Amino acid sequence: MAETESSGRRRGRRRQAQNVDKSHADAAFYHSVRNTLPRAEVLSQDQVETLHQTSLRVLEELGIRVLNDEARDLLADAGCEVRDEMMVHFPKDVVTELVSRAPGSMVWNGADGTTLDIGPDSLHFGPGSGCPNVTDTERGRRAGTLRDYIDFTQLQQHFDIIPFLGPSIEPQDVPIHERHLITAKVQLENSTKVPWVYARGTGQVLDSFEMIRIARDLSEEAFRQRIWTYTVINTNSPRQIDIPMAQGIIDFARWCQPTIITPFCLSGAMAPITETGSLTLSHAEAMAGIVLAQATNAGAPVIYGAFSSNVNMRSGAPVFGTPEHIRTNFGAGQLARHIGIPWRSATGTAGNAPDVQSAAETQLGLWGAVLGGANLIIHSAGWLEGGLTISYEKFIMDLEVCQTIAQVMKPVEATPEAIGFDAIAEVQPGGHFFDAQQTMNRYSDQFYEPLIRDWTNFGQWEEAGGIQTVEQAHTMWQQVLKDFEASALPEDRQAALDAFVDRRLKEGGAPPVD
Amino acid sequence: MAETESSGRRRGRRRQAQNVDKSHADAAFYHSVRNTLPRAEVLSQDQVETLHQTSLRVLEELGIRVLNDEARDLLADAGCEVRDEMMVHFPKDVVTELVSRAPGSMVWNGADGTTLDIGPDSLHFGPGSGCPNVTDTERGRRAGTLRDYIDFTQLQQHFDIIPFLGPSIEPQDVPIHERHLITAKVQLENSTKVPWVYARGTGQVLDSFEMIRIARDLSEEAFRQRIWTYTVINTNSPRQIDIPMAQGIIDFARWCQPTIITPFCLSGAMAPITETGSLTLSHAEAMAGIVLAQATNAGAPVIYGAFSSNVNMRSGAPVFGTPEHIRTNFGAGQLARHIGIPWRSATGTAGNAPDVQSAAETQLGLWGAVLGGANLIIHSAGWLEGGLTISYEKFIMDLEVCQTIAQVMKPVEATPEAIGFDAIAEVQPGGHFFDAQQTMNRYSDQFYEPLIRDWTNFGQWEEAGGIQTVEQAHTMWQQVLKDFEASALPEDRQAALDAFVDRRLKEGGAPPVD
């Protein structure tokens, strides 16, 4: 635990977070981006209805295997039919009724009154998450450690374009029964943003919820009344929900916290090879999870997850940023809007290095999600190897793209002054606008200020050493971490948090549930 | 001229072009892509009309300086008012009337009956063009040569996603008065696609037209009846059209060939610092060029060019893939559609290396043009340094992105078989679809086959040498050039082309006009 302790101590220099260069940043803007682009569609309204009805048939006629006993009981109580081998069949009217209970929007709460709207047009970029490995250009690829976990929490806190935290790294040097305690502590001590909690059994979930209550100074009642955290539930496609995943849906619904219910339907592997086939299966599985949440607690917040892409048919491995990935995102957005629930997508890459391929694939997938109208886009920054590794440098490079897309959503000014007849009249033919009055009035903040784009000319660039983007990114993340200082928790909360974690560690933590 | 001659001789091995790997390619598809995405808009319909009216005021009240005598005469004859200092004032009703004469769509003709529709929903990716320098990872950055020019012509011919040729390289080892002859010869001998012609004076233009007529076996009349080539006209923003540019508009209009009339309005430099100000100036200048074309020959094909981005306010240099660049593209598309003329945009990058920054900027700008509904997107592949250099490797890497975006436009299948209830029923919960009947029926061609994406896993990738994308691209372009074989011109046309070029070279070529 030395790493965590020292991380706690480093916050001796506690004061407001300082940033390497905050001129680009605009937390108020980045935390409330509205997607002003039109939604791309690949299905007619009739086809949307056909896919939806086919998903309902899958649930009713084929069923979902639910491995968790309590989940099957809850679903049976809600009107589903439980058959042999833990197969649950969902009557169409039960699905329709229970899905309609899920709220169409919600507000997530960070520390100090900060909020995130999650609703029809909201657009939030989440970090690359769930990676067992980590890489950077100095140390290379290795198993994720607590030190990396702390680093990525601080990087997420630093950059405003990331409005909520995600589990970028699996800290493999922390025992699995203690991991939830340590990762929750790092999040709460280093960030004011909404923390994540893994759904790995009720024991871990309740420990985590209690730590959030301590850090945010919330009664059980106050915790239940608003949203303070979230988790991601993956179904075991095709047509299966395992014990911890079902338990997570139940636990989060009981405490009125949102689950992002995300089938990971890869066309040709865990799902049909066609886009519409993958969408049909994914939609069915997502609705099954939503029904379980609503059967547990009517009105519980849930987010429709869809993360369908295809596989490389030569290896069966997932690939991203493909035409199939992009089109499936368009269709998933149509299905999410059809049932009126906020939806989460993701981007990604199968690339092995923070190079042009992985940058291109990640951006292609990102546009798929943005044009599909996803409200949360997880894995927006840092992922490599289909999520097996997160790269410090790619994290920074991808954020530049996220920021640019967010900035695109800003309106253009169309006042007479902006349209600029007077400015045009002021400059003679063949002249320039560098010192026009309009330019002088606006030059300091008219344009987006990038994070790491090098806009020197070739001669200057070469003379400065011919720095490639990945090296610039390396310099930036190191500087951010060097300068990082977390906002302090009030002393009494910090003491209570420390005491809670110490006690639970002595009690042996909480093993994950299989 | 040794280089050209040897290039001619290398085509001794004349037969149908062979490709490194044509499994990805689908010329019929890539040459007829329809943009099925919705159009992004940043202006209300009222604002579009306001910008359009302001542009008309700029033309009428402020005027455009037209340096070419014949152009001023043509404009005066059409009802414009010529004042002191070569200033031409365009009455609003004259502009409205003449712009309405321009066709709303057109067909470009390559060799052997191949055609390209250029109309409301068409989407064509053009190569990076106009670069004085060239770079590759082996030889580094250097002045462009004829050898490079030949290479890029062959690369453009090879890849179906590029449906027309562009002047990627300025071959600086070819004297300027001979360059039009040599570049036209290389294009006609190495490619069946629509060739470009630079507008650098009537002498060069007419030589080039004659060479196209020889290679395509066209009478003057047949040449005029259809479209066989194109040129790009840049205005000298703000509010000036120079002698060769105006002459190019006139020459091309007389011969019924299209000019892409493209103001290069950089916000904060040659145009107002605001997006709407840049758009207003760019729209005015484009309409001035269109009016000149229509004053020359009513109904002459023209393409509305808009290539507005912003500058780095620290250096005044153009930058690309910025939020401002993207939003301006959206607005330019609205203005082009307002006057009902096909429109051309571009992407680009200010990056100095074929690295992640330049890949990201190029793709960001590309999406701006695609979502803006551009019918032609020039500089889609290869550009670096704002067009000062073209990279062999970046050309390949960018094509992967263009191909992916084109493929996104394909419809998804929503037949019962594709939606796949039966496929879903066939696979047990927790199973997989690798050997499902639907998968077996479709696996060989369901998914896009990439050019150079490496989808091996990390271990395989590392063992194979940890190849970065740029190195893969290097291997690919070398292989394409090694295997390239042009379709032969019929012997009599080749002989006539050779004789024409020999004669014109002996006569001293044609100097460019300033």
C-alpha cells in the first residue's frame, strides 16, 4: 500500500489544481457539450421498428440465460418466464412496459456541486478504460500498476474534456479483494469528477458506495436521491448475463445509481456477421438488462450501451474504426432513440502502437459514435490493442481530437459585425486582414488553442529536433503529472475515508463474485 | 527529358494494370460514391440568405479588382461596371442572372468511356496537389522532380478511391515553359482518369487541350461537347483576380471545360477573422469567377470552390483540421447549395511529418468536408506543411481513411436473413457465431478489407518487428510502383502525342503568363 499512502501524502501541497496550460480549457463548456450535428441513420423508421420487434422476439421466443438466482427471481416476479437451464423468456408486453419506466435523462453529480447532464443531445467523452496493460514511450508495455492507475486518474482530472472518471488501468499489483477500496480511494482523493465503481459483487459495490458517501458527505438517503457514480455492465453475448453482471444491475438499481448496460456484440464472433444482426442481438440484450434494473427498482437510471464492431475474420479479434463499426453505431443510436434512453458508445483501435493507424481508427470510430448521437463515448482516449493496453501518449493525442470535435459544436456568429461587410470594406484588394479592426478586436480568443499541435514551419520544426506528435504528447503528460495537485478533501472526510479503508483492509477486503 | 523518355519506354510491358492487392478495390463503387450522411449546418436559412446578400453587396458596392483586360471587357459586356484601378462592380441582378446559368451537375469523362458524375450527392476524393516539395521516409524532404511526378501519377491511377488526377508535385527539374507538355504527357500515358491542366496562360492551356484530344481521339467539336479535364482557379483574396487566373476561367469556359473557382480565404489573413466573414468574402469571390465564366460562355461548367480555414495567429500560417476549418466547411456547403452549383472543398494539415498530428488534422478536415457535403475533396491524401510538401507514405495512409469513409456510405442490409433471427436462434447462449450458417455464407466479403491496417496481436506484431503504420505505407507504395503497368494508348495516338510534344518543345514550349 506504500504507493497509495505516498500518493495521499503528495497531496500535502494541497491547493487548487494548477495546469500546464489552461488557456485551451473551458470546463464549463466541455462539461456541457451539446451535439449540434445531425444524426446519421442507416435504417428507415420501418426498419428500426422491424429490428426492435425482432429483438423482442429474441427475448420472448429464444430467451436469455441469467446465471444469477436473485435476478431470475426478480424477473419472474416482473412477469418473465423462467425455464430449464436458467433460461428467462421475456414476454413482449413486459419488456415494453419495464423499458418505458427507465428515465430519458439524468444528472450525474461530482464534488462541490458540479453536475453533468446525460440526456438526448449531451456529448461526453470518457477515457479509455479496463486495460490490463499500460505503455509509454520511455518504459514500454507492461502490466498496469497502482502508480499507473494514480497517474491516469490525475490525467483524467486534469483535462476538462474528460468530465467523468473511468478505470483506465487494472492495477495488477493490488490484490483483487482490495482493489475496489484502493481504486475508489485514489479517485476520491485525486478528482472532483464522478467516479466509477466496478460491479464485482455486492460486497465491493457497497464498500465503494460507502466511500463515496464519506468523501461527498452524504447520508444514505442523500446518496440514493441523486447520482454519484456509475458502472458498466457487459452481457456475455450471445444471450447470457452472468452472476456479477446481474448482481451489479440489481445493486446499482437498488441504490438508484446508473448502470451502463453494454452488450459487446462483435459481428461474426459473439453476434451475427451482419450489422443489422448484431444490432438486433445487442438491442435484445440491452433491453434484458434494462428490464432487470426496472424489475429491481422502477425508474432506476440506466444507460443503453451499444459497442458493436466487427472482427478480423482471419483471427476472430475485434477491430475498430471500420465501416461496419461506424454504420453499426449509426443504427445503435436509432435504436436507443427508439426506446428513449440515453446511450453510450465507444471508439477503439486494434493497433498495437500509438501510431497513425491507431490514431486513424480511433478517430474514425469516434465520428461514428458522434454522428450516431451517443451521449457518452467511452474509450475516447488512450486505448490500444482493442483495450488490452492504454498508452499515456495516445491518451493525450486522442484528447486533442475530442476537444476539436467538442469545439465544432460551438455556434458560429452571424451578427452583422461578424459577417464583416465593414471588415471586408476596410481591406484593399490583395491586402490582408492581420491588422483590420475586426481582427484586432478578436485575435486573442477567436480560434481554438490546441493542446499539442505543432504549427511551426518545416525549418523551425526541423531545427527544434523534428519532434513527432507522440514525443510532444510524452512531454505533456509528464508535465501535467509533475504539476498536478489535487483539491483537498476536508480533513474530517479524509480521516473518515482513511479509517474506513484501513478497517476494511484489515477485515480482508471483499472478494469479487464469480 | 531523359526521365520522361524512360518513363515512356518502361511502358513497353504494356497490358492491363496489375495491382498489389485489388481485393479491397471496387472501382465501380469508389467512382460513384453518394454521400448518404446528413449535411451538417451552422447557419439558419435566414443566415444563409443574409450571408448571400452581404456577398452580393461586396460585389456590387466594393467590387473586385480584375487584372486581366479581356476579363474586364467580358464583364462590362455582361452588365458590370468597370471603374478606376481595374475595379469591377457587379450589379446584384447581373450576378443573380449569370450564376443561375451555371449547371447544377456535370459528367467528367476519362478514357475508355469511364465517367464521373459531379452532382448534388456525389463524393469524390482528390489527391494532395500543388506541392513544390516531396518527402518519403527513405530519401527525406526535397524539391519535387519529374520522377516524383510520374510516381504520383501512377499511384493516383492505381488507387480506385482517387477517381481523377491532380498535380501532386511541381516537377521543378522541368523548365516552366515545358512543364505543361511533360505533365500532360505523363498523365495521358500513365492514366485512364480525368487529367488536370494548370491555367498558366492560353498557350499552355491550348497545348494541353490538344494533347488530350490526341490521346482521347477527339475532334474539337467532340472535345467541347463533353468534359475531359479541369483546372483550379484561386482568386487572390481579398477581392482580386489576377491575369492568368482570369484567363484560365475564360479559356476553360470557351472550351466548355470546368474551372474549380476556389478563393483561398484564411480567416484572419486574407479574409475576416470570423467564420461568417470568411464565408462572405469567399462566396463573393467565387461568384465573381462564376460570373466571368458565364459571361464568357453561358452554361459553361463551373465548380464552386471553398477552401476556408484559419491561420495560426502567432505566425499567420494556415492551419487545418481546426474547429474553425470544419465549421467553415459546413457553412460553405450551405452557400454552395444555396446557389445550386457542385462544390469542391479540401482537407489539409500544417504538420511537418507523416505522424499522428498530420493524420488527425487531415481526417478532421476530411470529415468537415464530407459532412459539409462537398462533391470533390481535393488534398485528401498526402499533403503536409499546408501543401508545401507531399509525402508518399501519407498518401497511402490517408487513402485508408478515404476508403473507410466511402465504405460507410454503403447501405446496411435489413432483409429478414440479414437481421438474423434464425442466426441468433442457431447459437446457444454464451456460444459464438464463427461457424453459424449466416457467417459461413458471408464471411469472405462481409467486411471492408483494409489497405494497410495491421490487425495482428501485440505478440505477433512485436515479433514481426513492431512495424509502424508509416513503414507499412512505405512498403505499399514501393510495391505499387514496382508492379505498375499502364494501359497502353493505341499506337497511332501515342505516335501523334509524341510528335506533338516534340514539335512544341522544339518551338520553345509556352511560357506561363503573369
